[in-house]
Amino acid sequence: MSDRMDRARDALRRVRGDLSLQAFVDLLHEHGYPGKLSRQRLGRIEQGTARLTPATWNAIADALVRAGYATEEVVELRPDEFIIEPLPPVTPQVRRQQWTRVVNQISRTRWWLNPTALLDRVVGRGWRHNYGKLFDEHGINREKYREQTKQRLLDTTEVTVPQGNDAIQVDSTSILDVHVDKVALFVLTARLHNAGDVPWRNRLLYRLGPPVSSSLPFTPAVLPVPDTPPGGECEVFIPGRAQWFPNLATVSYVMVFGDCTPCLPGRLRCSVDTRATGEFDRTLPLPPKID
Amino acid sequence: MPSARDLLRGRPRKELPLHLVVNRELTAAMRQLRVAAGDDTAHTIELLNMAITDLYPQARPGRTEYGRTSEPHLVDKRYVLALERGHHSQLPPPRWLANRAVGDKTLTYGSRVPAWLARAYDHAFGADGYLVDMFVWATAALADHDHDLPRLTRNLPEHIPVGQEYEYLAEPLVSAGDELEPHIHALLLEEAERVRPRLTTPPVEARDWEPSAEDASGNLGEAEEEMPEGIVLAGGSQFVAHWVIHNIGRVPWRDRWLFRVGQGPAEASLASPHLITIPDTDPGGSAELRLPIRAPRRPGTYRACVKMGWPNGVYCFPSTLLGLIVTVIVPPDDLTSPAVDWPVR
């Protein structure tokens, strides 16, 4: 960090150039530097005996840009906290670690199937009954799903990739596309046919991308696939809450083993549409009294 | 008048807050991801601290001394909740709001989010890089807000060299990698034709470049079948984000541009032209916008945000923080054909 501050101080001295401390302070104030800054303090900053907050470094850089300095000339003044490094690549190990940590405490997690707490907070008690009915209609055994996911992700025995033709088909009776109100709850039904000659054991559906955002629906990041023999069929229920924005969103699941390495090519694609016919998603008006 | 259901629930429905500080969008997204991982705050903070330790092994409990750049540290409930609600290390309100009366001051609250914390949230709650990308454009939008009116400090129409409009528009896409595909090339040529007259003929209505409550833009999502949110695309793919926006206010749209907000480095963000034109549109009319984009090669989830503004960079809808968006998922390299649907029988 000290290297970074040294570079910022060097950059400040370089940008000031031949200007006197007082002239430089005047220049900053003329170009919208918001706070108080004396030439004495500027001198202490340059010598390293006074510290500035990141916001103040940014304010100095902004004032200099307004004064006509090029963005590149002042970039060194901006603190590191506004520079972000990309994350490490998401490998199967990272995926497993991320979701095993969540699943370890699964009874307390919302991403899974915790409709009671979810509904109380989001839509009120009136809907809880309907959501419960929705689960009952589909015969979803929430506890069984929970245990299966936990057991698969936490299983530390090495996964052996089965030899043979591993293939899948989606039954046309599956319900994978829904049109609902924004933030409404829904359940999708995927009927998956084991069209290969290897049995499916301890498999999971893993969602690509984040489990939720303002424009993407909230669905579980990991779901168990029931063990299915060749030629057999299984049902996977995908509970979720629609996105906040009125838009069309795609959710993609891939099939993985318990260690989060992929089993099959391709994906299961679902779509959640919250667009309302003829109703505009409009820009927010300016707040009252400031127009 | 509250509805019967609200009365039964015992409390009136709250008005949707109009946040005026862009970081509120970022911290709201952080909270949304954290809460999605569990109802138990202590447990989710435990997960967050595990991620902080993964990414920053030197992190210890205790906050950064005041006045220093924030360094990674383990977090507690008080810190996390205050930050997510916009109350921690508060940012000054946007300059354009400073001298105006805002009824509810909490609208101008926003937390300063350190980069390391955005990364840790992303890693802890499986955001797939989405928060890291959002941090980049939220930071850029924050810089825009720090002026008399929200404006960009770079990439304005005046920066486009006359006669080199195509090169200027194509530069972010070309620098990101391979040759442009023919349909992207053709689209950029068309856009360059639209840009040129705007550069050579000065706009005459500069006095009207002020946001107005009479002005409004609406979106019916007609074009989203082509590019739904969360679409999965191979790294390096070139595509066109397509929007149809409707002028549903009472102000004619003249001399307007669509600005890309906070474009990160080409290897880790969606690459697009810095700005494109918006056709002049009278109230009741609609405008079609097509923005060519190239996905980065690095796997992750990326979101591009564009906003409507005038040639001087002033945003037409300063309190609408997101503008138009498009979210794309570049799948991890170990998956085979993740953009191909399983066959239906």
C-alpha cells in the first residue's frame, strides 16, 4: 500500500509541476474541488506526513480533469480501492467449494427450498398457502431434495466417469417456460429421459451464472437429479421467484457429478417472462422538488 | 388508500424508494446475493469471511484506520448491514443534488464499497463475476454523478474525430480481439453515417439540455426474444443488443445519444462502442437502438449498462441508475456445448 501512496504523491508533484503550492490549491478550488485544502496541507501531503481519504484523492483527480488535465495524467492519483481484479477462474473445485459451504447449513438457507420465510418477507401470508399447494400439486418432497443435494455435494469419494453412451432427452411435457408477474413465485418441471446406456447416479443440475439478480430470476444454484437407469425418466422441480424487472430471462442448468465436473454436453434452458402486455417499464421520474 | 390485503397484513405497502446514488444499486445487489444464500445473517457473514480469507489470506478482524485506503479485513454483522443499506462510510450526495431540496435525505445515502469486498461477495455467493463487473460500471457512474449534473468525463461526441467515425466506434470491439463479423461491420458503418452529420452540424437546442420531469422513456421489451437476459454465449462472440424505446413523456427527443457506462478492460467486460446515436423521436413515437457487443473470452457473467444523454454527457434520466441493460453468461471452459439445448423428445 505504501508503494501505491508513494506513486500517488509522486504523481501529485509531477502534475503540479512549476505551479506554486498556492496556485495549485487555487486551481483545484476554481475547478470544483469540494472541500478545504490549504497550501500547507498540500505540502504535507506531498512530503508524506499527511494522509488523504480515497474520496479526497478522487476529488483532486476530478478537479484536475475539469481543469483540462488528461485522464491518464491523473490516473495515478486515484486510489487502488476503485481498481478491481477479476476473480480466480471458476473451476469444478471452486464450484463445489462455493456450494458445499452453503449446503453445509442448508436447513438455514433461503436459496434452497425455504418458502415459509421467503414468502412471509416477500408477499405475505396469503400466498404461503398457495405456494404450499403448488408444491403439493407437484408432489415435491422438499426434505428429500435437501438431503440428496447435501449428500451429493459432500460426498468425498472419487467420481468415476461411467463408460458408455451418456445421453439425455427432455420430455416435451416438461414445463420450462413461464410467464408470471415480477417477483411472483413459480415451479418449473423438467422431465428428463436417460437416453443413453449408463445409469445416472449422484448427479446434480448446476445453474450457470449468478443465482439471482435484478433481471434474472432466483432459482437454486444446485438441484439433485434422481438416480435414473438407462431408458428411465425422472422429474426435477425447479422452484423460483421471478426477477424484479419486467423482462425475458433465461436460466440454464448443466448436469454435473457430485464433484461439479460435467457429465453431459448441452444444457437445460428455462425462461421466465415478466413482461406485461402493453405496460411500459418506464424510467423513474425525477424526485419531487428537485426538477 | 392501502389495499385490503395490506390492511390484513397490518402495514401499508411501502413506496418504492428512488435511490439517487448509484452505489445503492451495487449494495442492493450485494445484499440480494447474500440473502439468497441464507436467512441467517450470522451464517451468511461466516460464508463471506471464508471467502475473504480465501482471496486475502492476510485479512484479520478490525477495520481500516480512518483516512487510509480500505484494506481487506474480516467483517461483522454491523459493518455488513450498514454497508448494504448505504450507511457505511457514506459517499457525498451527487453534486447535482447538493443544492436542491430532497424531501427524504435517505434517498441520497450510499456506501463506499471497497473493491476487495465486492470480490469477496462475488466469490462467497457464486455471483460468477457479475458483482465484479457491476463494481466497474457503478464506480464509473459514481464519477459521472460527481458533477453539477450527471455527466461523463470521457467519451463524448466531441472526442470523435470527424472523418474517422467508424474507426472510433469500432475501436473497443477491434481491440478486444478477432476481426469483426460482417453484420457487426455493416451495423457500425450505418451508425458512422448517422454520427457524421451530428458532428458537422452543431446542435441548436443546447438550452434544452436539462433533465425534466415531463420527459419519460418506456420499454415494452419487444426485442428481448433476440437477446433475453442471461443468454449463454461462447467467449469472444459478437452480437447485437437490440432495444425499442418509446417516448412516453411530453418532451421531444433531440440530439440524444446512448452512452455506455463504465466499460472495463476488454478481457474482462463486454466491449461495445462508447456511444451511439438515438434517433430524434417525438412524444408517442419509438426508437430502435442496436448496440454491437463482443463478449470477453474470460468465463463469467457480464452486464452492460447504457444510458441516454445529451452531447455534453448530461444524462436525460439522472435518477434512473441502470438505464438499459444486457446480461450475458460466458460459460466455464470445462463445459461442453453449454449453449446448446438438450434435445426434446
